[in-house]
Amino acid sequence: MKTAKNSRQEKILSLIRDNDISTQEDLTAKVNQSGFEATQATISRDIKELGIIKITLPNRATKYCVLDRTGDTAPGRLLAVFSNSILSANQAMNIVVIKTLPGMASAAASALDSMHLEDCVGTLAGDDTIFAACPGIEEAKAFLTTISDMMEKG
């Protein structure tokens, strides 16, 4: 039997996958329009628990994105591993070079891959460095902004 929280969180995931939602206020409104009663504080906790991130698009707009991962790994935990292991990120044309703590590049790249960000077409990880390939320079710039935001909130 599903709890109200589980049903609400499933709805949040569905709304974010199907719509471009950029603020908690918009998400709260859509959740409430869907028949759930939720405050912005509740939605904020759900966002963190579900591993939902905010990404920057090449046009500089932002939107929420669901961190998808198969298996037993909790999305919130994977996001925490990612944001806590990143030391710096820099753009080199359409490549974003991400420096991590020693030994953490593979885990961070796995977390990054699980985000399925349109601006990142693939990653390659060493011991403490990730190369993230983007389709173009503008996409790499937007991707770098997303990574920087995750580092700040980490």
C-alpha cells in the first residue's frame, strides 16, 4: 500500500520529467493542482530526498532534473558523493574538465552519467579527473554552470 508521501513523490518525479519546472513555487503549485496538499517546505524536503537537481540550460534558463539511477543506490546519496568529491571544474572548448578528490573520479562520473543531462554526451574518468564531453561550446558553458552550482550546494 502506497503512503501519501510515496504517491506525492512519484507525482513530483513525473511532473519534473514531463515539464520544464524551474522553481519550488511552480512545482508546489503543480503538485497541489494534481490533488495533493503540500507546502513548499514539504516539496523542498522531497527534492532533496529524491536527488532532484537544478540544471542550467544553454539559454541560461534553469529547470529541475531527476537523477535517475538503477540499483540500490539512493539518488540523494549519489548526488552527495558527487558534490562532495568535486574540487574544481573548467571548460576547454566543448569539454568540461572536473578535478576530484583522489580516487573519486569514477564514482563522481557515475553520478554524473546517472543525471542524464542533455548538455553532457559522455564522461571519461581517471583517478582524480573527469573529462565530460558536451555537444558544443555553449552547452559546455551551461554544463559548467550546473556543475558549479552543485559544488556550491554540496
